[in-house]
Amino acid sequence: MIHGVIPAVLTPFTMNGEVKEKGLRHYVNFLIEKGVHGLFPLGTNGSGPLMSVEDRKKVITIVVEETNNRIPVIVHTGAISTAETIEVTNHAARVGASAAAIVTPWYFPHDDISLELHFSAVAEAVPNLPLYLYNIPGNAKNELKPKLVRKLVEKHSNIKGIKDSSKDLSRLQDYIWTLGDGYDVVVGTDALVYPALAMGATGVVSAVGNCFPEVMVELYDACQSGDMAKAKELQYRANQVRDVLKLGSYITPYYEALKLRGIDVGEVKLPLRPLTETEKGNLKLGLEKLNLL
């Protein structure tokens, strides 16, 4: 189910931190028209962990409705508690999401027994929705070990694979090898698309794809066609774009880059902050040097 370029969809907010529905609907159509293969709302780039349960439900409903089955919508539904995770995942299933991805609960340290209990509880509570595990230890603190991942997929038929944002190519290989055929392993960093696809990953949940989906789709297509020389060059280009999109505060440059393209996705949500005028200038200059504006 998860393959190709899947933007880690940004959530547009008003200045007051409310979900900007019109902006979100327009943005979803922009991404689909650029040829992406799926949408991944409410993850790190989507500010999901900053949002209330009700706002997360609202975003899920809007994205699923606006997408209208044109491409898969894989919603991030993970939360710090098992009960909240189940509530949001159930909502995703009710409104017709294609699948849900569930990050390890954060803040508290959890051992493998705790993580198994958590993911098993969600899988059993929402048995008819395809689920994907989500490993991002740099943010969530708790890591999903390949042995536990294998145990969970064998125990629950609705767990279909994993999104790995560890930025560790060795760990990604471990997941691909441990799970084998029939499961999706998706890389969660744009810097590793070329090697990840070469190793057997099925796609990328892409931050760069939020603003410049054309860059990532071209890279994926080159890999799929077997033109690895071209893919290698496109990977370096993606890396350059990624570096420019880090000029400024966390996540906000993606919003600003879209505004420079004429796509108004509103504001970030506190405690994320807007860019300074100097940061905006540096971002614009960097994107112009890459001929992206």
C-alpha cells in the first residue's frame, strides 16, 4: 500500500493556532496534482503531536474527504497514551483513511514488553484498518527493535509494515531483511531515498515533497526505471533542497517555501515560530540558487 513519494503533509494554521481548512484543502490538491503517490498527515511535519485530539480528527476528516480516494491517505495517529492512540486511530478508520501509522509513545522510556502491549492494544481495537509502525527514536525516544517488529506483524495481521525515520541505513536494512516479502518498509528521510529504494524500501515519507514534490517524484521515477546514474544525481539535488529547507526554525521554512510558490498554507503552531526577515531572505536566496523559484 505504501509506495512512492508520500509527503509528510503540513497542517495550515491561522494566527490563533486553529486549523485552516480552506488552505489545507487547496494544499492537498496541489500535492495530488504534482503526482505524489500518497499523503501522510499529522506526523512530525504535520504538527500532530502539538494538536488536540479534536483538531487531529478534523484534519483527518478534511484530508480524507478532499483526497476522495485518488491516492492513499496514511494518517499518523500515534500519541503519548494508548487510549488517545486508539481514539484517533478509530476515527481514521471511521472516516475512510487508507491506513494509520503509529509512532512509539514518547517522553517516558518504554521497554519492549510495554511497546508490545501498546501496539497490540491498538491493533486489536482497530482490527479492520491497515496499520504501520513508526520508528523515530530521535524524537520519540523509544526505538522499535527489528525483533519486536517481527513479533508484532506475526501476531497481528493488520500490521503491514513500518516507517523508519531513524536516519540509520543499517537499521532500515534490518527491517527490510527481518520482515521480508509482503511488508512495506518506508524510509522517513529524504537524504536516504536512493540507497533505501536500492535495498528494497517501497517509498519515502518526504519532507521535501511538501514543497517541491516534483523533485522527489523525479527521483523515485528514476529509481523505478532503473536509471541509477540519474537517480544518484537527483538524490544529491534532493539533499541540496533539504539543506536549504533547514535555514531557519524547525519546520517553518517549509511553510515559507510554499508561500514563495504561491501556496498559502497559513502559519505554524506555537511553540514553533515564524521565520525572521533575515531567515526568509536566506531561504529565498537558497531556493533561487537551486532554480526552484
